[in-house]
Amino acid sequence: MTVIVQKYGGTSVGTAERIRAVAERVAATVQSGIRCVVVVSAMGHSTDGLVDLANQMMNEPNRREMDALLATGEQVSIALVAMALQAKGIQSQSMTGWQAGIRTEAVHGAARIESIDTARLDALLASGIVPVIAGFQGIHDGEITTLGRGGSDTTAVAIAAALRADRCEIYTDVEGVYTADPRVVPVAGKLSVISYEEMLELATLGSQVLHPRAVETSKQHGVTLVVRSSFTQAEGTVITDMATMEGMRIVTGVATEKEVARIAVLGIPTMQHHLSEMFTALAQEQVNVDVIVQSVVKTGEVDVSFTVAEADVERAIRICEGLKALLGYREIMQELELSKVSIVGAGMITNPGVAAQMFAALETVGAEIKMVSTSEIKVSCVIANEQLHEAVNQVHRVFALDELNR
Amino acid sequence: MTVIVQKYGGTSVGTAERIRAVAERVAATVQSGIRCVVVVSAMGHSTDGLVDLANQMMNEPNRREMDALLATGEQVSIALVAMALQAKGIQSQSMTGWQAGIRTEAVHGAARIESIDTARLDALLASGIVPVIAGFQGIHDGEITTLGRGGSDTTAVAIAAALRADRCEIYTDVEGVYTADPRVVPVAGKLSVISYEEMLELATLGSQVLHPRAVETSKQHGVTLVVRSSFTQAEGTVITDMATMEGMRIVTGVATEKEVARIAVLGIPTMQHHLSEMFTALAQEQVNVDVIVQSVVKTGEVDVSFTVAEADVERAIRICEGLKALLGYREIMQELELSKVSIVGAGMITNPGVAAQMFAALETVGAEIKMVSTSEIKVSCVIANEQLHEAVNQVHRVFALDELNR
């Protein structure tokens, strides 16, 4: 018997009406003879209200209490979804994280799932009862924990892996994974299939469909993911193993990221080997560093450039300035109003010259390439904001992604 | 070391500001060298919103899911109160019903507490950490249960009993137990002490300060209760064992209940012994019958009168009419716009003639006594609504309760 896990995000369960629509979809799945496990997030923006209350109680609310507080959001959703299913004649039972046997490490606010004891889940499934499980939460030694960002997706994938489910469907407010952001590239097309690896690059590059952690977990356990809309019947995008995919596109998609800033630390004497301390200091202060480029300008001296989110620029510079004595650099420069455009594609591995094609496309639209970073299946270029729109459309065209939509 | 349990109701934790005020009070208690356990209800009317959502999901929502849903209300409160305490430098930890070891019977929506495993609680108290426990909820075999009406008070009392606490303080929006409703009797005074038995009669008679279940549990376990306001520093009312009280007032208080209706089932042949079936049928349909009076009018025939809430009259009459063949009565009559006025006092036991004094008081104000019901420490009379106000004030005066306030 086919077993699938369906995960519905906050928007999909945002109102009583939408919860009934979710129940409708689950009921249809069950009635088609499939065993279904449902994982849900907190309703819409209900979590924001709880965070707001917590912040009125104390600065930097205690993480243990924050977990106890936030876990209620999903608990409300599971009870309501279970009721809505029962109203449609589908036997159903809600399960909190601890009831579903989701054991995590002893970290509040960002715990990793360590194991899932599926005894209760198995019993429900064997009795034909649809379990409705709270995403984002687990238990460690009697303490409620939460999984942090992307937590509900991760719960769904972990449950699918533990049950050896046939697939894990992630329902969201978009119809799948696109070749580019349709708001930027009007001819962007929906991908029918994409590999874990490509999806990981796209996820970290700002396509907010799926949290990288969930993709990573799927890849580890070989769980086939499907991203689709909870508002339409469209087919969605399948995310699966590269090896099982027929024919590899060279470039699968174009991702963009705005509000990028570049910081250049110039003239660092090469006898000083303290670069790692700079990036450690940045990481400790929660400054997310993305592209890093190091170049030797003249003998005995290096320049290091890196990108951070525009919001973090001042903080990052302050941290670097604090290390001036240690690093012995000459000066720090910053450049704002930048964007990053990236192409992702598993086919790049076997097709040299892809990066060159991309540079050419950017040159065509007059975009100066400020920084470049590459991986086996990705090429990222930092350019000025003002050229982003034209650049993305040009790159999309050059790699024949426009045609996918026709 | 003195251990006390403090319970704060929904109004006391209704807003962020009020939660901070609760934390202030708990902090002061802890700083005075007392070990404190806090029990809280859901914030203000948050439960109503959840019930409303549930009713949008299905008619008569499944009770198991309703418990999972409603238990979130208290879970929000405990986390916020624990944070507010931490913000004041008081070590504190929230505990859901299951974390606090509150085991109940396997009934959803109205479970009774069976036992409390205080291992975790004891450990927290021994470490000087203030436990903040969710009222109203428990666990049975991995299932979340709720205790139904008056649940949070009952949780507090049960915890106090399990910990052999020195007392259990119930914080509410009134300053204690009064000799009468101050809205009806302006000279009503706050009682400094009252016995469990008197409180039980007052609680069931409509003084909504404490749920009878909590009083009953306190009595069983000899837990000293204190009812006081969370908004003032006033002393409150101590509820304790009759035996420990010095000097017994003959009458402790006057209670009233409005919107009472009387149903009279007339001319039931005495050879028919099916009266119990009538009251069983009413109970099964959730009609709450209060005063019952049976009288023999002529040989071989009885009349039975009983009171119900006005809202239940039509339903009650329909049920009785359905039993006409079985009971063989002559006719049913109803009387609306009635009220019940009751005096309660442990001293009545040893003071005969109290009922007569009450009847005289009611006669003085021209109130016709429709029904009478007595217990060892209570006399209740049903009279017309229009005489209620004058009657209550007269009774209050006659039994010298006016003087308590001076």
C-alpha cells in the first residue's frame, strides 16, 4: 500500500476555510486508497503574535520557554485539521511532536531530529487512522524542543524517511520550483523534476520554496519530495536523486539575491595567517558571509572580498575593524546596492564552458562582474542592482530556459 | 520551609501587563523566603477563540482533539509567566500538565486527577526554581486530557495536596468570599474565614468565586485555601476545616440565584414508582435540576415540583411530556421569573429555629415562599424575582451580617 506524507505550511492552514480545504485534499488522497500522514505548521501568522508576547515578557526570551510557547501554534493546527478530517468521515488523530515520538537533541530553538519512535504512528496507520502531526517540534528528555527555521518541512521528511514512505509532498503557496523568479523573469517555467543537489543550491540561493535542511535530509534518506500548491491541482515539482533522472539539463534555473553588499579588506600581509579568525568572529556575531574571494595583488599582500546582506554591513565592518591589529590590513572598503545572480544545473559537471557563457550573457547587457564564485553545479556572479533585471532575463534566455514554458 | 501554591485565573493573566504583575507578586513571595508553585489558566478569553475555531471544523468537535486544542491555552500562559519571572531574576520553569506528572482518568473534557507524580516538581523546588504549571490539563496514557469546568482551581488544590503545601492561594478578580453579592446587598462584608462545608454550599449556590470541585478536593485533603484578589493587597478569605475555626457564625452568607423556573408535575398516582426515571431522563439530557419538593395532596396521588434554569424549561417540559404514559400524571405547570435565596452557616446545626427566622424575614418584605429546601447548614427558599432584592437585604440584616462590615 502506498504511504505518503503531506506537509501543509502556515498559509495552507491560515484560516478555518483553508483548513477545510486541506481536509478535502487529504480525504481525496485517502479515498484513492493511499495511506496518508499529515504534517502541519502553525496557522498563518499566529507564531508572530506569540513571539510578540514573549518579547513583552523579557529581552531575548528564554529558549526553553520560547519552545514551550511556540509549540502551541502547531498543536492548535493539528487538532483543527484532525477535526476537519473527522467532519468528512475520515478517521484521524492529532499528534504533538512528543506523541509522534520525534526525539531531538537537547537544543532549544534549533534542535535536530535524532530519531523517531514510530510505534504509535504505525499503530494508527495499521488501523486506517490518519495521523496529523505537529511540525517543527520534538522532545528531549521530557522537554519540548523546536527545530528552528524550515522545521516543519524537516519534520515531514524525517517522518517520511522513518516510515519509508513512497514520497513526501510539501504543499505551499506556489506551484513548484521555477527556472527563475516569475516576478523577475516573466517567461520562467515550472520544472517538473530537479535533483536534490540542484535544489540545495537553489534553496540556499534564495528560492524560498523549501528549506535546505529539508532537502538535505531528503537526500540523505532518499526521500522523494514533491513541491506543489495547496490551492490548485497543478502537478508540482519532483525533487529526487540525480542518478534517477533521465537526461540532465545543463542549467536548471537562475536564482537571484538582492540587497547584497561587498566588503573588501585590502593589503593584508601574507605572513599574518589570521584570516580564519576574521571569518570566525563574523560567524560568532551571526553575520552570514556568502561569496568569498581572495586575490594576491602584489608580493607579500592579499586582498580579501566577501559579501554579506546589506543589513549586516555596518556590523561586519565594525567586527573587522576590531581585528585591525591582528590582521594588519591597510584599509576596508564597502560597496552597496549589489545583487547576486546564479545559474544552477547538474549538467554543468560534464559541460565545460558554462561559466564563460554566463559571463558573456552578463557582458551583453553591460553588467560589470564584481565577484565570481563557482561550485560543481553552480556559477554565481555579483553585479550591480540596476543591471539585475536585464541580466537575469538574458541568462534565462541564453541557457534556453525560456523554452521550457512553451 | 513554607511551601504555597498560587493559582492565577484567566483574568489575572489576561494581558502582558497583568502577567508582569503576577510575576511581581510571585517574586515578592519567593523573596520573602517562601517556596512557591504557580498554577495558571489560559489568558483571558483566548479559549473562546479556540472553541470558535473548533466549531467551524465540525459539529460537536471530537473531545480528544478538543483537549489537544484547549490545552494550548494554558501552555501559552505558563511559558509567558515563566519568562516574566526570569525577567525579574527569579529562576523559573514552565510545566505542562504531563510535564508536571498530573495523571488523570481516561476521559476527555472532564477528567478527574488520579495521581500526581511529583518527582520533577520536587527536583525543581529543591533547586529553588519556581515551577509554573498549566492548570486544567493532565495526561492519560500519552493522551492530553482536560479537567473541565473549575479545572485550574482543582489542579492547584491537587498540587498543594500532593506537595503537602502549607496553603493554596486562589487569585481572582474579587477580594474574597462575601456575606452576599455586593451588587445586591451594598453592606455585604468580606468573610475572613469560612469552612469547606459552607463554601461548598455557597459555591453550588452561585457564588462564582471557587468551583465546588476544588473546594471538595481541598476538604478531602485538608488543604487550606485562600481566595484573594490579584489586583489588590487585601487579605482575602481563608477556607478551612470547620473544626479548626473559632466560634461558628450561625449564618455565614446569603446566596442568590436568578432565572429560576419551577415545574410542577401534578397528580402522579402513587402506585407508579417511576419518578426516578423522570429525573434520570432529565439528567441524561443535561437538564440541571436543583430544588425538588414532593408532597402528597390526596390519598394515592403526589405532586412533584422542581426548579431548573429558565433556559432549560422548555426542554425539561418536553422530556416530562414524553414520559406521560409512564408516569400517568394529570398535568404539568410551570412558573417563571423566580429566584432562589439561601442562607448558609455551619452554626445552624446547633441552632434550631434558623429556618423559621428566615421565613419570618421573607414574610416581612411580603415575599411568598414558593418552595423550601434545607440541608444541615443551608436553607433555600424560592421566591418571585421582584421581591429578591428586598428579601436578600432583609435576610442579610436579620442574621446580623450587616455588622460584619463595620
